[in-house]
Amino acid sequence: MTDNTTPHASPPSADNRADTSPTAVDSGPHSLVSPAAGHEKAEHASRILEASRSFGITAEQYMLPAQQQIRMLDPDGSLVPEEQQGTGPGHEYPIPEDDVLLKAYTSLVAGRRINDQNYALVRQGRMAVYPSSHGQEACQVGAALCLGEGDWMFPTYRDSVAVISRGVDPLDVMVSFRGDWHCGYDPKAYRVGAMSTPLTTQLLHAVGVAHAAKLRGEDTVVLAMCGDGATSEGDFHEALNFAAVFEVPVVFFVQNNGYAISVPLSNQSAAPSLAHKAIGYGLAGEQVDGNDMVAVLATLRRAVHLARENSMPLLLEAVTYRMQAHTNADDETRYRDREEVEQWKRKDPLLRMQKLLTAKGLLDEAAETQIAAAAEEVAASLRQAMSAEPEEDPLEIFDHVYTEPTAQLSAQRSQLADELAGVDAEEGTR
Amino acid sequence: MSTATATEATTFASALNTAMSDAMEEDDSVVVFGEDVGTLGGVFRITDGLTTRFGENRCFDTPLAESGIAGTAVGMAINGMRPVIEMQFDAFAYPALEQVFSHIAKMANRTRGRVRLPIVIRIPYGGGVGGVEHHCDSSEAYYAHTAGLKVFTPATVADAYLMLREAIDTEDPVVFFEPKKLYWSKAGEDLSALRQQYESSADTAGAESPRVGPTGNAKVVREGTDVSIISYGPSVSTVLKAAEAAAEDGISAEVLDLRSVVPFDEEALVSTVEKTGRAVVVAEAQGFVSVASEITARIQERCFHSLASPVLRVTGFDIPYPAPKLEEHHLPSVDRILDALDELQWED
């Protein structure tokens, strides 16, 4: 049973915490198994109890984040001793295999290159806007690598690198930032939702996809992504609640990058951490160092595993930092000082991973060169594609609004076609 | 709810209920969910018996959160289901508007037709039932204004069945407005005959077909020669009473039931107005920037040279719904419609 002498096994001392003694584990905290709570609620609670029992801890200990942020890599790239990783009973995170780590590093390098290429393309006026995830690449890569082929991902507008790491063509991901009218890729082909701009609305889509899969008896896990600011939105609440009530395997992945455009986290939430929000809905929460590729992968992979095994949602908060402005249209100097940015630069996810892999003997100069060259190739093809004028048929804007056009849309389409033909004719006579 | 035969009267509510159970019977991917729709059968009992018959996986209660209902419907539809969701009342649907406007309406377009969302959003709407505040809104204009949504509103028991079946079968999202005041109205309809009519009408269109189809299918529900009264949903029955009364005064009114606001059957509108040369548009919703405004504008654009008189509107006043003690002063009444008919320039 629970070893209460281990610092991470017992919850923070607070008066209202449940008893963590083995007896409490056996009977369960009364609030969760009270017969008065109603038939379905009791059933739900027993699932959480079942999971927590298998780890020898209370339901509260299972749902509350571990005592400290999960971290496996020091800022200098060396492995944190196991007893200092923040893990404990029920919060154990095995370090991913070497080949997975190497794959993650390759994606990190490509992701960073794509971020910086896009940033440059906007400055050159070849892309309309780009919300960069520079500094958050560990979260981006982890989100893609933790999922199986049949799983789904629901990303936000800042998750391009995650979508690309999942296998979608970078050009297709970028077209909406160029100003095209559509999302670029086929969500069903990649099992990646169209990147969502209205904050947290996509979390509910994730819950619905998981619910449909569950009704059909499929074990699809859905990764629902959002940022720290988005946790203030109502749909965040509704999504966590629906997922918990319907017991569907959704992993809510919150990238806490410190700012919602200019507003810091302290203005968004007074919760001890965003991971603490989980327990209020009856799901487990965990907080991880979002700039630690090893820990991000380890926690995400286990969350996906638990979600699939137990058909239960989980919440993971990754603490990271948006190194660049919200978009190129933003002036970050108005709300944060350079010093803060410099501090985070020292926690760069790429450098930490590079040092680890080099020390492990998994990365030498030749491999580095090869990985960098592959990333450069992606950037070059993006550059080239974005420099070309997109070939688009303006008339297509009428074609997908309904399965078959209404009479009014047909008339408007003809009107635009006539106008376009007129332009062509005019140009032809010049 | 048992299937009624021709000999007993069928209610609007049982027609809707049977439409859902027939659709669920035919297609396993049809799921019904919302607030109180399971055990209780809905506050209006429209989903009565569906959970018992099809099980809790096919018809179930959700947490009390309309955005959650609409948002999870999006995900379900992405993943192969055909959700029929209930918003408990017109004004309770507003928390779901972001999901409806930003995703349900736009998903097909922003994915170039790769992801279509065959969702039906059922909304009990309108007044005339003594409902208290926040229970009687006519909110159709918000949805009709949003490209990508279809907006159906049946006015008869037969259409309640036929149009809900079609809404569930269509690949586009449909906002299905059910006039509350008609729920317990009855007609001598045989539900199995309606079922047969629906099933045999798949590839039909036009006057003889019940299908709304891609371009709308408004019906002339009373023939006349002097004036066209255009209406939809809860107002159609009031308009028919007014037309009856007008006939006693020697005015022959033709009544057009739009059935769907989107798609909008402009040709039927033009046809009746060109025939009669006069038009009155009747709807419960406030008149300012309304569906009635749009109908009036289209008549002006298309029928100007056929008109013997300005087009008039009889709508609710531009006020929050005055529930329930004063609602009779707000809703278009037979008298108010007759007054409008009187105002049309008859001395030509």
C-alpha cells in the first residue's frame, strides 16, 4: 500500500485532504463512493477508485498532480536522478526508448526550423500571419509521437509543428496562414482536426470523436490541445466535464506558455496549477516540464496508455514558454522584459535533448548534419511553395457551403464567374 | 408512443417522435441526445420512449451544457455518427451559438467538403403557449443569416414527420425549428402512410414532392387570386384563419408556407406574388432585420412590376418577448393580418 514516507506519494498537507491511510484506500474517500451520490456517479467513482487502487493510492492522490512538476532532463541536458523526477506511486513515467528519443530529436530540429522559416516568411510578406511555437517544440513533437495511427489529434492555431510531426505536409498546414480560405489538409485522412482558432471549441470535438468511437467499441484515444489562456473559456469546462461523465479516452494537453497574447497566467487562473483543474471534474491531472522532451513524451505516452486502458480522460499541463511574440503582429516588449525571455532561453528543449543524446552516444556529428539537412530541406520546400502564387479557383468558395448549392448560391456563383470572365476578356484585349 | 392509424388523430409531437424512431431504426449511426431527452423523454416528451427502445447508447441525457451538446455533436459527426440534438428551448440554445456559427456552419467549407456534419439541432421555438421569459423566442433569423446551415420549420403534422426525416437524412447541418404551440395540434394523418410517402419520395422534387431538397420546396396551402400571404412555422395556422376571414370580406388570399427558410424557395415566392400582385409577409419574430425583411426584399427585387401595392409585413414588435400575460398583443393575430390586407391599395 501507500508508502507515506515517500515525499511524492502523499498529497500536500491541507486540512481538507482525504485521509491517505491504507484504510482510506480500501473504503475510498466518502465523497466519491457515497451511495447517496446516485447510481451512475458511484459507478464512475469506482472506476477512479479501481485505477487508484491498482497504484496503491487514494483517488485524490491519483487525480491530483504529483507534488512537483515531472522533470527528467536538467536544463543542462543531464538526466535527473529518479528520486528527483517528481514521480511517485501512480505517477510513474518510464523513460522512452532510445529510438523514440532520437526520432523526437529529429522532429524537434525540423519543428524549430519550420517555426523560424515561417517567421521569416511573414516578415518577407509571403505569409499573412504565423503563431510560432518556437520554444514549445517539445510539446509539439510529444503530441504527435504519443498517438497511435488510429488516434485523433485536435490542435489549435499554434500547433502547426504538432500537425506536421503527425505527418501532414507542411505546405498544407501553412495554407490558412498564407490567407487561403480553407484548412489545407483532409482531417479524416490524418485524423487531425482542422486547426481551431476559436479557443477551446475543439476540445468538445475531441470528446465527441472519442464518444462516437466508444459507442462503436473502438479504443481510439483523442488528444485535445489548448493553451493556458483557453482554460478560462467555458468550453474547457464543458469538455472536461463531458469527457469525465461519459468516460471517454481523451487526453487534454494544455501547453501553458505563460501568456495569452499579453495577459499572464496569473490573470487567467488562481488555481494552484492548471493540472489541479482535473480533480474537480473527476479526472487525473499531471504537470510536466514542457521544455523537457523526455518528460513530455513519458507523461503523454502514459496518459494515452491509461486513457485507452481505462476509457477515462486525463489532463496534462506542460509548463513551457512562448519564445516569440503571439504572432508577428504582436509587440511583446509591451508586456514582458527581455530578461524573462533570456531565462527561458537557457531551458531550450532542443539543446537539452541534444546534450542528452550526445552523452548517451546516440548523436554524433554525422547524425547532426543529416538531421539538420533534412530540416533544411523541409524549410526550402516551404520557402519555395510560399513564394509561388497559389492556384485557386475563386468559384470554389461557393462549392462546399452545402452538399448541393441553393438557388441563391448558384446565382451568386454565376455572377462571380461572369465578373471573372469579364476581367479575363479585358486583360485579353490589352 | 404508439403509431397512430388514420382513424385516430396524430399529434405534431408524435409525428416528430416517430420520425426519430424510424430514422434510428433505419440507421444505427443516428443518435439522439440533449437535456432530459432520455429517461424523461424531453420536457415536451418529443423523445419519449427512444431510450427504452434503442438503449442508452442511442438516446441519452447529457450534462446541462448546450455548447457541450453542440460541440460533442460536431466530434460525433466527424467520427461517423448522425447526431440529433435537442435544445430545450429557443433561448436556451444561445450558449451553443459559437459551436453552431464557428464550426457546425463552416466545417464543410473550411475542409473543402471533406468533413460534412450531418447534425440536426432541434429547437422548440416561438410563443403562444404562455411560456415565461426566455422560453418563447423566435430565433430563426440568427441561424438563417449564417451560411452553411439549413433552417427547417414545419407547420403541419405531416411536415413534422416528413421534414424531420429529411433533416436527419441530409448531409448538411439542419436547425430544425419546432413551433411549440403546434406540439399538441392534431391531424388525421396516418403515420405509416407518411413513412411510405417519405421513403418513396427520395428522388422527387417540386409541387408533388414532400422533399425540401437543395433549393427549398414551399407549398401553396390555400389558393387565392387577390393577395399572397407568405409565412412559415407557427404563423401559418394564424394566416390560414385570417385568409378564411378575408374570404368572407370578399378577398381571395393565397397562402404560401415556406417550410424551409434555408434553402429559400424564391421561385415559389415569385410565382404566387406575380399571380396575385399583392403580398403580406407574416412571422412571429421581431420584424427588424428579420426573415420577413428578407422575403420582402426579394419580392421587391423580383416582382416589382407585378405589384399593385407596397409589400407589408405583420411581425412581432421590436421588443424582448413579452411573456406571457401580454404576448397576445405582440404576436401576429388574425385581426392584425386583416388590417394589413385592408391597407393594401385595393382601389386600382
